[in-house]
Amino acid sequence: MNKLQPDLKTEIAGIKMRNPLLTASGTFGYGKDYTDLIPMDTFGAITVKGVSPFQSDGNPVPRTAEVFGGMLNAIGLQNPGIDKFIEDSDYLPFLQTVDTNVFINIWGKTLDDYVCVAETLDKYSNDIAALEINISCPNIKEGGISFGTDLKQTHKIVSSVRQATSLPLITKLSPNVSNIAEFAKCSEEAGSDMISLINTLPAMAIDIETHRPKLANITGGLSGPAIKPVAIKMVYDAAQAVKIPVIGMGGIVEPEDAIEFLIAGADAIAIGTALFYDSTAPKRILDGIRSYMKKNGIANIKDLVGTVSI
């Protein structure tokens, strides 16, 4: 009888985690809404919804739509703003009590917005394990070009945030580029300690009875199982290009999905869309990873990372 007990503990950019499973930003709120459904210590870390210097109400409703193989969302980065995030008991004060690492996603409309949030949160380095930079936002001072689809903009924002904080940095990459490896390498060279990918893919759905888009915003971001093959390919490409840790996400629903990302080169994985409809998914995924490791004689989760055979 195989008595091997797989070790899921891992470490990314000096952050020790009980397992490699995270929540994807924007899918777990700020954690408190899930306390009755999923114990916070289920995860190696939780990544919370994005925070900007200003309060944002997001887009008009409807803001989500179910589609075959996933969902569309156009939430519009709704958030309370950095001041309320720090002071209100539903946000940072609550996160200071959870028994896991906390990653804070940050965003803005200008470079100064990102720097402002990073500088402010740097004062809470005892409570925050890392910052995740959402570079999929349009830079309004540069004519609306997305920070994450222009190499010069990517380098500028990552290096500026790097100078503004001592916290470990994750750069969340946009999939809407022709060469993801270039952007991964650019983020690394600019000072990012990790990268995460992929963000959602631009998409649209139409109600054939009304002939109207299913989202008030007309278009939104596609997430869920439908994007997993795209995410696997981009994670593989990025992992080949950088030496810093890679956090993979995009369509993880079953243990096999998470394992595939790890084999492709992800040092950690994040679950997103599945959290909206299945609170048992995190535990099921972790149990499945353990079973797979035990079956295949893999003692440590790190021994599975990047083992794709080409």
C-alpha cells in the first residue's frame, strides 16, 4: 500500500503557502461574502477584487450573462475606493483576520492612480502578502490605450509601482496580445516578482428574441472552461520566457484542470468562475490534486510544475 502523503505546500516569491490554490481577483469579492461557504484557510492565498484610488459604481446592469462553456461579465471594476477599503470593517479590517495570505488587486485610469494605491497599501505590509497589478485598464492620459497591450506602457507601470512599494508584485497579464512571452518578460524586467494569467477574453452575446446584447455594456470578458485551452497555451509560453513564478488561471473547474496548468508551468493556480456556482470546487480540486500525486508517486507539488513533455 502506498503510504505517500503528498506535500502541497509551496512558496512563490518568498510567500509561503499551504497549497498552490488561489482565488482569481474579481471572483471572490473581498472575502467576507464567502465566509459561510468556504473556510479562508482552504486556500494558499486569496486575491481580492480590485481597488482604485476612487470609489467606482461599475457598469449598468445586466453585467453578467451565462454562455455555453462559461460566462460573460462587464462589472466595470466596482469598488469602494482605497480610503473606504482601509477603514470599513467589510474590507481590510476583515482581511486582517483571515488565516491565509492576502493579495490585493490594484487598478486605475492613470499611472498616478496605481502608484497612489501601491504607496497607501505599502503601509499595511504586515497584513498584505502581495499586490496584483491589473494592467488590462485603459490609460486615459495616453488616449485610452490599455496598459497591458503596449510593452512600453507595461514596463512603465510595473517599474513605477515597483518603486512605490516594498510588497511583492504580481502583474496580471492581458491575453489580448500577439506574443504573451514578450509581456511576461517585460514585466519581469520591470521588477515584477510574479505574473498571473490570463485575464478574460473580449466577447459578446445577443438575445435572439430582443436582438439586444445580453450585457448593458454590449461587450464583456469571457471566463470559464471555454477559455482554458487559450490559458494553458499562454501559461506555457510565459513560463518558458521568465524565471519568476507564474500563477495560472482560466477555466479551472476540476482537479484535472488545475493539474494541467501546473504541468504547463504554473507555480500556483487560481480558481475564478467556478466559485460563482460551486462552493465545493476548491476542496474538490485540492483533494483531486492529492489523489493524482499519490497515484503517480509525486511527493511534492513543486515536482509537478513545468513537467510538460515536448
